[in-house]
Amino acid sequence: MAEKEEVKIEKIVSLAKRRGFIFPNSEIYGGLANSYDYGPLGVELKNNIKSLWWERFVHRRDDIIGLDSALIMNPKVWESSGHLKEFSDPLVECLHCHSRFRADDEAPIENYKICPNCGKEASWTKPRQFNLMFKTFMGPAEESANIVYFRPETAQGMFADFRNVLDSTRVTLPFGIAQIGRAFRNEITPGNFIFRLREFEMMEIEYFIRENEWEKWFDHWQREMMEWIKKLGINPKKVHEVEVSEADRAHYSKRTIDFEYEFPFGQKELYGLAYRTDFDLKNHEKFSGQNLKYRDPDTNEEFWPHVIEPTWGVDRTVLAVLVEAYDDTDPERIVLRLRSELAPYKVAVFPLLANKPELVDLARQIYNELRSRYMAAWDERGNIGKRYYAQDEIGTPYCLTVDFESLKDGAVTVRDRDTTEQKRVKIEELTDYLEENL
């Protein structure tokens, strides 16, 4: 087999649309800039990632509990968190076409001699700050008193509900609150497919600790995040842990590490890990007037816990997983070598011929039995080779074919996606076989 070459993002975009992973949003109306919909297979892949994350970090741990907070919160939340004042990017505008760009990228746009949009000799405005929060109005009147914001992060819901969590559970330090949810940022220059979106999804944990233990727990979550990366099948050699300088850290952070992945368009942030100190609870107590301190059950001491925040981008995870799994080294087929836990379909069932009722009926029986346990695909179109290759391209680990021999020996042909090897397995042993191999 030829050595796998670097995957071009255009190939991922093409596969994603062709096979129903990701579609351009509102495409029939010309689309909406950098807005995408997850198709039938994409939503399965995305949900598998989220389910695996929730199982690993919530269900399998006794120190983390879940939350699902609202997208729109009282605007005072964003005042106390610093987002109204601090959550902004520098923006420059072309004086010819009035296109706007971020001014803080690796190659600052104001250094460009030609505008990327209109192609004219560059003439830029001075950089000015642009707040990234989406603003809307609550109620019938569009007045300043009714302004609210779509959340730019999921974290503040966990801080705002901190007292409710303490009062309704028996959690003691250290403990975490986990949440999966959408966030919205009015990015100046979104791009690179689903890497930078204005509407995106996050998996996030706020892990509450004592101040003198922050380094221990920071190291713990640094290891946990790398183990998660390996679990997804992402090559850890393509992931780089980058220490973020004080000048580039968020206003609440005392230490931040970015986990950067070698995407086809360059090394970019995949995940982030931050030590937020006690900034959030202290400020929410100040602005709300509510006691948000933790009371030690043994000493009765009251204090604001400090926070370690590991953050995982769902959409960036989907993109990294697709890039990592995509393999077109075989000139005859494209293979999406997804981990079985992530694959949209775990197994596909075929009758060898669609016009033979006896084969179709037996294949249907097997399909109906298997889909009570697994996400299964049914396909009776075209020749068997094309069906195999179609399932390879969407990442299905195993294909089962019912042929005429099946009517005699009670077995089916099981084909492995990665090796293309085929073997006969008794129908009554299929469930055990898949349990062992998936």
C-alpha cells in the first residue's frame, strides 16, 4: 500500500457533501457564509463523538456532573464575566471594497499589499476592536433595555448555576460541571470549512478546585485531553501543546495551553486548557450580590474555588477526525478509517441480488436483528463491489452479504473495511463476532 499523503481540505469538503456528512447551509438560496448543516451521516458522527465524550467524562467519573444551560442569559452575566468589555478582536477595513478582516492572524492583514477581496492595492483603516457577541432583543420592542446576547461560550451557564448545583447535589471539592452546547461568535473572518464558524458546538468542563492544587489538576486535565485525542484515532504526533503567552491569554486566564492539530490548512487550535483562577465566581458574586462561595464541610471555611477549564470544540473534532481517517492511497477506493465507536454505521447488510426474494428476505431478517443493537445500513442497489466501496467511503467497519450459499450453510460473508478480507460467519454467531470486533 502506498504511503498516505497529506490530505487536502478540498477532498474532505467534497466527501462530506457527496456522502451526506456536511452540507452548505441554505444552499438553495446561495448559502450563508461559513454556515453548515450536518447531514444524515454527519449528525451520526457528531453525536457519536459527543456521546463518547459524555460517557468518558461524566458517566465514568464520580467527580463530574452534567448541565444544560440556556443559550440566552441575563445580559448582566456578560457584564460580570468581562465579555462586554473584553471579548473582541481587532478589525481592519479595506477602504476600496469595505471588506473587513481580523488584524491579529499569524500574517496580519494590514501587512498585505493587495486586498484579498477586491484585488486592489491595499489601503487599510487603523485596527479597531470589534465585539464578537451576537446581539438580539427580547420582547416586542427593539430598545436598548431589551438587548440580550447569544452566549459566546458555555462556561458562564455553569458559573451562574454554581450555587444551584451546590444546593441540589452532594458534590465536594474537587468536582466538575460538564456541558455540551452551542455557542455563537460574530467572527470577522470565519473560514476553512467547519474550523471557524459563527455558530458552533462545544464540550466543556469547569473543574472546581482549591487554589493550592491548581497545578496538579492542570496537569491531570492536560493528560486527559491527550488521552481523549488518542481515543478518537487522531495521531498524537500531529498534535502540539502550545503554551499561550500572557499577552495572548484571555483576560481571566493565569495559564493556557492550546492543543494545536496539523490541519491541511496549517497548525491550528483544536482544544484549549485554561486556569481561570477564581475570576468568574468572584465577579458573579460581586455583580449579583449572591453568595457564590464554597463552604468546606469539615472546617466550615468559605472561599471561592479556583477553576481548571478544559474545552473541546465539537466541529473541530469532527474535522480532525475526518482528516485523520481519510485515506485515498488505494487507487480503486477511498476509505474513511474511522474508529468503530465513531462510525455512523457499524455494519451494512446486503442481499447479493436484489431480484431474488429468498436472498432479500433472509438479509432483511439479519438486518432487522442487527439494527436492534447497532446502527446498521441496508443496501441492495447496483453490484456488490460498488456497495462495498460506498460503505468504505463512509467508514462502515463491516459489510455482510447474503448469497446463495447462505441458504444452504446458514452463514454470510463478512468483509472487513480496512483489510478487505472476507470470511464466512454463521448467522447465529454474527452478534458475538461483531461484539468482539467492533
